[in-house]
Amino acid sequence: MAHIRKYDFDYSRRLFMDKTARGIGGAGVLGALWPIMAESGEIGRAYPDELLSIEAYTKGKVKNGDWIDKSNIELVQDLVDPALMIEVMQMDRKFQISPSGTTTDVTKMFPHEFLEATLKNQGRAKLDEVGNVRTDDGQEWIGGLPFPQVDNGVQVIANMTLSWGRHDESMYAVIADAVDAEGKVVYNYELVWCEQQVSGRTSGPLPGDHAGKLRYQSTWFTEPQDTKGTAFLSVWPYDQRAFPDLFGYLPAFKRVRRFPTNQRFEPLVSGLNFYLSDAWAAGDPYLTWGNYKIVGRQPYLGSSQGGWMGDLPNWRPESHGGPDGKTFFIVQKELIPEVIILEAEPTGFSRAPYSKKRVYVDARNFVFPQMLTYDRRNELFKCGEPGFGQYKTAANEVLDKGKPAWSWTWYHSHDFQGRTMSRFNQTAQVAGGYKSDYNLTNVYDNYMTQAAMRRLGT
């Protein structure tokens, strides 16, 4: 059934502006988004047609499947951010509007068990007197999004921080390319990024004594030879005012050392411009940042769905653009009906190179299609742009407990000042035989201790 035409873009724009100005929470235009999603499994009744169809939004000038480049990006200029505009206009970047259009099915936007936990536990989360998430009976959070209908910026970042990958255990086999200012790929790495959730689990408590922990996260490199065995381990407290313990194993020294807190704003290895602080646009405990503000709401073009390249070798996107035609992945973007634009400042880090970050957050599932960071002069520094989606195409599929797997798929970390790009894609397997997988067993003992780091290094 078509929506009444009076609910056009101008109506939506005015409503978004009014919500932002008045500090009103909750997503949706024609109705509250999450209750509609929970009841019907679809988002369609929450938005007018003009926010669900790029063709309707542009009055037929752009259609599903069309390519956007510098010759026509002005047709969608109010749907993109400043960083993407620079990439397209000055660096010959292009992207395709998703042929399948805007995703309306909620089951395609989450891992199945995480969505079920969100539905089961909705309404039970609150922020305590210091800003940590607690249940209505004062316990640590019990799984899923704590705030599917947000009222403020702290609730937005809590949704993004408490469970990064939205699985109890995640192992990502990753290929990473470091592209220099001339557009040359100067480093190529293979690595594993692994996450072990402690609180907010959907499958019961983690065996052992992990009191007061939110998660463990480890990274180790498997190629090339000169970085093979380099490993890092972050141990996150549940209290979001406290900094994670960060340990590193360097094969040349054959020992584990503790790194200082401000190491979160330095590259892990040579050539990459990605910081631990950048992870998931929520790489630090959220109460070590502050001055959270929702500064806008709008429709947006982002890669919140359809990002998996499972039909290509190594699930590896093709590259294009930049000085040597290798700077950007070729990706698809869809019209997201509503993003929440969140700003925050690194109040807990006296030496942070960032003055603030601006995060575009998909109101449907609270993943981020874009993060912009600004230097101390308040000039654009970096952007972090991911792709997400189900691991399913017409020809291939990856299952997670019998359901289509859902995860991040690719990531751009673009340093505008150094003119470098770090590109990451999740792949089926990297050197050492490590495979992308979810909800594994014995992850803590195998990968999340200092002894495990030494073992991985040898």
C-alpha cells in the first residue's frame, strides 16, 4: 500500500530537524521504528516511500543499480558525507546503488541470535548513575541492543560498544592492504581479529572467572614473514570509565609487554593508518569519551547491507580510483531511510590526535556506514567506512547456526592528511589456516591469554 503523498522528503526533513533541535529520541517518520520492526519484521510502515526508494527520492533521476561518480553525484549530494564527496570528486571514486534497493527486512540486518536477544530484552536496559548500562534489576547487560529506541547520544554509543561483532565469539580472517599517497600497495598483511564476549552473551555465561569484564579482543598477524606472530590483546572492563589493558607480543623480543593507554591512537604495524580507537567507531570504552551530541538525522547512502563479495576469489572486492587505480574497493550502497549523526570528544585522552569524531549511525540496526575524525585544528583527518551484510548471494552462502551469517565485510580507513588508505576485507581463510567463523568453542583459552599470544607468536 502506498503512503500518503503529503509525507514527502520535505516533511521528513522538517521532522528530522525538529527531533534534533528538541533532543527528541526514537527513530521513524510515520511511526516509531522499533515497535514497527518488532511487530512486523519490516521497516516499511515507519517511513514514507521517498525514504525507502532512491528512485522516489530523486524523482526518477537515480535508480537501483545505477553507478554514482563525479558526473552525477550532485543528484545525491544531500545523501553523502563530506569525505565521500571529496573521494568521488577529487579521486575518481565510484559506487553502485544497490540493485536490490533499500533493505526493509529486519532479519537481514542482524545475526539471528542477537536480534532474538534484542526482542526478548527490550525495555530492560537503563543507564546507571555514572553512565554504565544495567538491567532493570541492576545487573550487567544480558544481550542484544540495550536501547533499540534511543533517547540520547550515550544510548547510541552504548548500542555500538557493548557487543562489537554481535556474536558471543567472532573470528575474522582479514586481508589488509596499505596504500600510499601515490596509490601504490606498499604492504599486504594477513591477520586474524578475534572477539570473545563476556557480558551481554546470548548463549549463557562464559565458563571461568571473568568477573567485571566486558570482552576480550585479540589480533595476530600471519603474513608477511617479518610481521608473522605479532599479536595484541585488549582486556576490556565492564565499567566504561576504565581503560582496557593492552598487551602486545613482538616475535623479535620473544616476550609480552604492556602498552600504554594512548597506544590506542597509533597504528598496530607499519603502513596501516588504522587505530584500535577506530574499531567499530567505538574502539574505546564510551565513558572515556564525552560531550556526546546527536547533531542531525537524515537519509543517507551507506553499505549497511549487501557488502559480502562471496562470489569473488577470497571474498575480495575489486579496486579502483586514486592515483594508481587501487585506492578504493568497488562497493554498493543503499538508501538508508534514517541515520543518527553522533558527535563525541575524547575527553579521557589528553594526547588524542582527534578533537572529535562524527559517526553516521544506521537507525535500523545501529551499525555505522561512516565515521569522520577531526584533528586538533578541527580539520578532517580520517574516515572509517565499512560494509556490512548477510553472507549470502544467489550462488553462495555462509551459515551461522543454520541461519545466514551476518557481519562486517570490508573497511576503508582513509587518512586525508597523509593521503593513505588502509583497506580491509574479511576473507574465508588466511595463512595459518585460520578461518572466519562465529560462536566457536575454547576461544578464551586458545586466543585470549598472554600464554596464547606467545604460542601464536611461535
